[in-house]
Amino acid sequence: MMVRAGCNNFMKLGGFIFASVCAWYLGSLLAYMIPEDSLASTFDSLQNIAEKPKIKAPPPKRLKCDHWSPCLPGSYAYRILSGGGLKTFAKICFEDQLLISQENKNAGRGINIAIVDYNTGKLVDAKYFDMWEGEFSGPMTNFIRNAPQRSLLLMVTHDDGSTKLTEDAKKAIADLGSKEIRNLRFRSSWAFIAAKGFELPDSIQREKVNHSDKKKNRYGGWPAEVQIEGCIPKNEQAQF
């Protein structure tokens, strides 16, 4: 009985060894017959099937002057941003062009003004007038009154725009439709858009102001910035 059991065990061991050799041989044969690139590609495909599909949203399209919503065709886009604190200067953007900015080195303390030809959308002139140091109310008044007919005037403050603002200058701006120019205080943040020789649509926000308040100021002695942005229909909408 013991001899018979030993024979059975020997046959099983031999069968196991034979099966292992056959498996190794077949594996080697398949590896030789199938290119390595195909095996790698198959493995990658199996991995990709297991992974969840990745859906990438397209990046948001940038709008003119960093608007939140696009202007209709046949409209001008604009954005007027007051200065904030000592180091953040005013900006005036029109049709995605910075007309006044620190980058352009033409923004400064006081009242910043850009004049744009309404017919062409091109810049006529851009300057800033210091209302704290020096006497610039007179030159600013002439600058405003000499703006050509059918032009847009975009105005914004940085730092103080009121200390040396004369009544004559206030009247020149009030004549363009400003309701707040006579209410400006020391370092009030103010933005305004006006038209000369035609009327802007009633839907356009023309003016915004934020007065200096030591209890609420964001920058210590300066109130937070204000901005107005919008779209102006081109020539066919003009009213005289």
C-alpha cells in the first residue's frame, strides 16, 4: 500500500512539473509572437476603460474691458474704475483699450479724463488734473469745454479730486449731466461718463460715488473703489 501511494504522489508531481513547463513554453511562445508594443497598448486600453472619463470645460472667454457680460454687436464697451488707496491708480478702458492707467503712465492724483470720438471710437486726448497740489481747475475746465462735438468724456478720481476743484470746473462737469460733482468730499471715489453733442441712452449708468468715511473706509483715509461699466450703441442710436 505504501509503495502504491508513493507512486501516485510521484505521478502527481510529474504531472505538475509537465503542466508548468507547458505553461512556460506557451507563454514564451505568445510573448515572441505578439509585439511588445501591442501588449503595452492593450494594457493601457484596459486601464483607460477602468478610469472615469474626464470632461474638461472650455476656459471662459475674456470679454472687452473685462466685462461680466458681452455687449451687443454695434456697441462700444467701456469700464471706468476709480483709484483705491495710495498705490491703486484709476483706470479707464474703452473698447478693450486702456486709455488711462498706471501701466500707460498717464494716471495720477486728482481727476482723470479721457475724451473719445463717438463716431470712430478713437481716443482724442487723455489727461489727469491734480486737485490737491497746484492750480489745475482752470486747465481742466478748458480741457472739458474744448472737447469736440459728438465726443464721449469719461472721468474718474484717484486720491483727492475735490480740494481745489473750483465752481467753474464743477459747473463745466455739471453741464454734462453730473449730479454728484458738487457733492464730492475729500478723497471721494467718483466715476462719470458723459456725451457732448448727443444724448446717451437712459439705460446707461452714468455716475457713481463713494464718499470718504473713516469708520467704513477700506484703505484707512481712502474709501473703496467705484466703477461703472456698460455698452454704448454706436452712431445709429445717437440723438441730437
